[in-house]
Amino acid sequence: MERIIFRVDDRFIHGQVIEGWINHFRIKNIILINDSIADDVKKTFIYKSIMPRNAKLEVMSIDSFLQLDILNEYKKGYLLIIVGSINDLKLINSNIPLEHSYINIGCLATSNHDIPVTDNCFLNQEELDCLVHISEKHSKDIYAHKLPWEKPININDIHNKQMNIKKIQE
Amino acid sequence: MVNIVILTHGLFGEELFKASEMIVGKQDRVEILSIQDGSSVHEIAAQLEAIVNVNGQYGSIIFTDMFGGSPSNISIGFLDSGKCEVVSGVNLPMLLKVFSLRNDTDLSVHELALQTAKAGNDSIKVAGEILHKDIL
């Protein structure tokens, strides 16, 4: 596993993230990137208060993250970075050190999105295209991966499946 | 009477509530919400908001299964001094306690939550420890 685990999850930090990722990899540093949470003292406090002992959470806006020199600021150990949507991933992907990062998708359960990826991840076509674009541009596979001990699903496989469905429909 | 909401992962809350009714009989003003794989956090939050608002004058306690889990994270957003309290780690003795105490109108929502949480904490026992101290 790469040192920087970069996750898209609309529930941000929750049971699967704490038990599955933070505790499993003994991650000490976590960054949550979200403009509205960074702007809300109460929400920031809540997310900080649910961190396991020894894990430190920083909440920052997209702009603050774009100015962060990740590899210099976090030289050793695992770093978990979480954003809440594919759109936010798109906005910040220029500052992800890709060669050190494992990009994965957790929960994305917007009800009107019709492309099922896992039982708690649904995308729309625009989001899928965006992920494929980022993946191709950086030659980096992106996975839907709920828990580290479960099998990851390559987003490109979902994309190819969608293309086949469209061909059959035509 | 303070309203009770039980919001958990899966069907835990529903079954726990059924278990509590087996012991203390039918209960009014209880809403059960569940987060399943694929549930939208925004939809759950909207349901919760509707329940908490409708019952605003009496106050609500939201019980969740685990501090740090989605049910708890969503609920804490509705924390409102005197009107809405959130108690995580729900167990059967907690529900029994809150159902018996909530008829007591002198208790504020916060006090009711504190007493309920204490009942939950006090109910967790390692039997061997008790025997060891008191008998062996």
C-alpha cells in the first residue's frame, strides 16, 4: 500500500474509516478537506473528537490544501487524506503526490446516481468520466475500496462495463 | 414527554427497540432510523431534522450505536441545548431507563440523557469480576 491513502467518502470519517483504515494501518495523520466543515467550528470539533487516540486530524479548506507541501510536511508514515466528493477530488488532484498515493473511493451514496460500483458507492456518468480522466492522465489506477481487507474494484473496469452496456443498448 | 429516536447501523435499532418493548411494553413517541449500505447521509439527516422539528416543544434524545460512526456523526449536528441530546453506545438497559424516566417532566433533556447514559454504563459487567470481588 502506498504511504498516502487518498480517499473520497461522502461520510468523511465514520466507522468503516476508523476501524478499517485508521486503526488497521495505525494511521497517525489524517487530513479532511472540505470547505464547509473547515468553516464550521462545531463540525470540525466533532470530527476531531471522534479520532482514535494517537491519530491527529486536520480539517482544511480546498485552498489551504492546494498550498500544502504534503511530502515535506508529512515525511514519514501513513497519511490519510479524505474529500467528500468526486468534484472536490477534481479540484485538488493537482496537489496529490500521485506516485506515493493510493486513490480510493468509499461511500458515495447519492440516491439519484445510477451507476452502481459497490453496495455503498454509486456514481453518475460525469463522475465516472472524471475518475477515468484523472486515472488516464496520471497513469494511476483508482479503486472503489470499502475496507482494506476487501477486494478493491478498479474504476476502469466499471467504465468498460458501462461502455459495453451502452454498445448493447445501441 | 421527551421523544426518542434510535439511529443505528443496519437493523440493530429496530430489533433493540422490539427487545425493549418485550420488557416494558408498547412505547409511544419513538422513531427508528437505520443506515444501510448505500443510504444517503443527506436523506437520513433530512428525516432526522423532520422528526426533531416536529417534536421540538418536548425535546428529543437521539440514541446511536457508536460514537464516531455515521449515525452518531449525523445526529450530533442536531445537538441543541435543552432540546436535543445525542447519546451513543445504545444498549437495552439504557432504553429501559429512558422509557421509565421520560415521564418525569422535571428532568431536562440533558439530565435525562445523563441518567440514561449512566444506566447504560453501569449495566456493563464482566461477571467473573463481580464473583471474584464478592464471593471468591
